[in-house]
Amino acid sequence: MRGQCARVYCGIEIKTKGKPVCDDELQTGFLFFGAPRVQSIDALASGEFHLYIKGKNRNKRPVALIVGILAALVTVLIIFGYALAQEPQRFVAAFELPDLITRTPTLLEAHVATRPPTLTRRPTNTRTLVPTKTPMATVAPTATPRPKFDPHFLFGRPVQPDAASNSPDRFYLYGTTGRGEYEVHHGEEFVNPLGTPIVAVADGTIVVAGPDILPQCGAGGNEVCGRQPDYYGNVIILKLDASYKNQAVYVAYGHVQKWFVKPGQRVQEGEPLGEVGQAGIALGPHVHIETRLGANSYAATRNPLLWMRPLPGTGVLAGRLQDRNGNLIRSANILIYAADENGTYIGDTETYSRDQYPLVNADDTLGENWAFPDLPAGAYIVRAYVGSLIYERRVTIENGKLTFVTFGG
């Protein structure tokens, strides 16, 4: 073996197909790991033992490693693709992405264009019935001829001057709904404690006195006196001696607790008729007052404020809010302010609402759709809110008189 690149391991001479294997060609650890596979074994002479092999393959291990890595990557990609296809949102949400994009741009203070502030009117102590976030246009009212009106303050108050309240409750005036809380009102309410004396508002004759369960009103006495039987609980109805344009005038007292009179009895203004109660549909003690014109019927009511004398030093304000075609505007808010430097809030009401039959009626001459009682003599500002518009008028109240205003459209 001298002169050849032969090497003997454990007494075995290694050759590949008769060609000696040199050290630099032999894989390290030939007999232990990664040895080339044996091709054939021949009988060797002279006690020597020759092992013929296919020859070493240097690329087998790197190829296997690369194949394994590729297989692992393919497996990972398959798993990733399956998970992404099944629940993409949940899968993506599991990875926190860097906030590389600011989605809402933030303007630096130095670069913000500052608009000049809008002047805001000094607030008053009013209940705001119309949102004021959006400026509303104030529309100049259309000049409307004032109707020719013969005042008909024919009667006084249903309670004595020293009663707890001898002025109508402003929250629930004729034709209103108490800001939508109740049915349309056909009269006025004088809120007083139970047992407060009720008096005749004028000279006249009693036509009804007692429970209102059975029909006893109407032209032939065949109607119940209210919207329904037992509406007032107990009722007194007075027919005035005075009439208006040849029409009879009646005044009804509803929800009374006691009555001291009977049908056909003559009474004089100020004479006791009964006591304040809470009968029928009343929610609290008060006397309900109605004015009926032409017939003793719930369908013939008129606004008592136009027939009842104002308190000393005060007057009545009434009006007509209409559209450009002259049609009444229903359920609009009317606010009243004193015409002083502070614009002091006085009160508010509603225009007549639409009721189920019978409807509330306007005065035959005025055609009003709102009224407000007992305003001290002086100057006032009236505002009507209709959608996004405000109609405004300046009025003057005179002692003992009716002031009428028409606006809108």
C-alpha cells in the first residue's frame, strides 16, 4: 500500500472501486456517523480485507437540511393561511401593529384659524321652549287690519276677591293642553282649597245644579253637560240676564263639592252658589269655568278670558297667529316679556290645539287662537315660535281693556 493514498481503519483497507481513498477525501467519522452506503463486499486475498463503496456524497446532508426547512415553512404557511381564511379579523387583531399612521390629523394650535365669537344675547329667566343652538330668523309680521270688536266683558270672577287665587291658572288656559300633558281645555281653572266659596259671576238664573251623570244640557236637555257623563262630577250652570248679539250666554262651574242653589233660582252677582271641590275628572281642588254662547252645550264654548272683566290695573292680551294664507297655526308657543332693558319673562301659553269633537271655538269676531289674562298695564314684547322662525310684536296693555295682535306668515 506504500505510495498510495490508502488508509486502514481497524485493519481494513478502504478503497473505492480499486482506487485508494485519500485522507482529504475521506469523511471524518467514516465508521461512526454519516458514512457512505456500502455497494459490495469482495473476498480479499492475503488476509486483507477490501471494502468497496459507492463513494462519498458530500451534498446529501445539506440537501436534506434544505428540504426539511422548506417543508417546515410550507407547513407554517398552510396553517397560517387556514387560520386567516377562517377568522381573518380575530387573527389580525392578535398582532399589534405599530401606529405608523395618525388617522385623525391634529392641527397645531398655531395653525388653527380662530373664528370671531358670535355675540350671545344675555339669557333671561325664561323656560326655553324652542332650542336655541341654531340661530333663527326673526320675521317681521305682516300688517293685518285689526278686526272691529265690541268688548263683551259681561261678568266677574267665580270666587271672592280674598280667595287664594282669583286669576286663572296660566299653565292650562283655554284651548291649551298644559304643554301636551292633558286634553284640550274648554275652560279656565281657578285653583283654590277645598271648600272655598263659589259665587255668581253675574245676575242670572240657575239652569243646572247637581251631578252631571244624566243628560240635562243642550237645546232640549238631551245632552250630558260635559265631554262625557260624570265629567264634572257636580256642575252648576248659570244663564246670564245679559245676552250678546241676541244670543244667550251661559257660565258653567265644574267639579264643585257642594251646591246651594237649584234650577230656576234667580241669583245676583257675588251671591254664594257652592264650594270648590275635586269631583269628576279633576286632579286637584279647583273650580272649572266655561263660557257657552248661544246654547248650553259643551260644543258651544268660548274663551272665558274674553268675557271676564280683567282685575283692577290689568288688561287682557289676545291674538291670532296665522300662516301666509291666513290659516291658524295650532299648538305654537307664545312667550311674553316685559319691554324693559332686561326683557323680563312674564309668562307663556299655546295657540289653540286641535281637539277631537267638539273643537274649541274662537270668538265670532276676533277669530283669535290664544289669550293671556290679567297683565298689568304697560309695554310688552310677544314672541311666537313656529319651527325655525320667531315672530315678534310689541304691544301695550291698557287698564281694563283687551289688546289684540295679529301676526305670522
